Amino acid sequence: MQRVEGLFAEKEIRKVTDVMAEKKNILTYAGLKKYEDELQDLKVVRRKEVAQKIKEAREQGDLSENAEYDAAKDEQRDIELRIEELEKLLKNAEVVVEDEVDLDKISIGCRVKVYDIEYDEEMEFSLVGSTEANSLANKISNESPVGKALIGRRVGDVVDVETQAGVIQYKVLDIQRV
């Protein structure tokens, strides 16, 4: 009975993984270019560099106690995993054409200026797909609480955002193309 349950669980995990792999990755053109460039660099430059490191480490002799060889193999594994990840991401990419973004309402590919009513300050950020989100670069995900609340809103709208810290109110001041 345990083997049957194990097989069932294994199939369910595969289904969840397949669904995740099929999820559309919404990217701006800049995000698409960034990931394509990274993939190209990994395939063309980094693979060769690591292959050379492995070759040099092999030439040193006994591989069982060769830390350089182990490090190079680990680096090779990491590169191959990242290549696989990027290929899946790009395979399911849906690119937002910034020139076609409707500036009457907030959508992915917009730069938004909002006013935080509680803290009396203006903030500006770009709304991007979840794979491009980077809070340090003021890029928020369309799937984040703030992103979800802002999608479809217009200049002048006051938006209530449910966060872990409580409800935050923003007033939309401006919408621009990224």
C-alpha cells in the first residue's frame, strides 16, 4: 500500500511541476533581453570557462582529493541548472509591448507614481511580471499585494492595499511607459 501511495504522490508532484512550468512568465522587453543575454553568456562563455577549469583540475591527478575539480563540477552543475531555468522561463514568456500599454489605467509595463497617504510621501515604481520583480530597483510584481491592487486603476484613484502590516492607502498620481 505504501508503494501505491508513493507513486500517487510522485504523480501529483509531477502534475504540480508541469503546471508551474506552463505558467506564463510576463516580461517587459528589457526583461526578455536581459534573460536572453544571460542565457547566451552561460551557454557560450561560462560553459567553456568551466570546462577549462575541469580540464585543468583533471590534469592535476587524483580527483578523489581535488578540491578544484569538485568546485568546478559544482559550478558546472549550477550553470546547467540556471540554463535549464532560463530556457523554461523564456519558453513560457509573454512579452508586454510597452508602446501598446494603455496609459489611462495601470498595467504591466507602466511606471507609476503614487502618494502614500499615511506617510505623506511620493513613491515611484515600475510594474513588471513576477520574474522581473526587484524591490531594490523599484520594480514590483503584478502578483504582489501592491501590484494586484494597482492593476486597472487610473490617475486620481485612491487604492487600499492589504499588507501584513495592515491596510496602506495610495493615491495614483501619474502613469507612464517604462
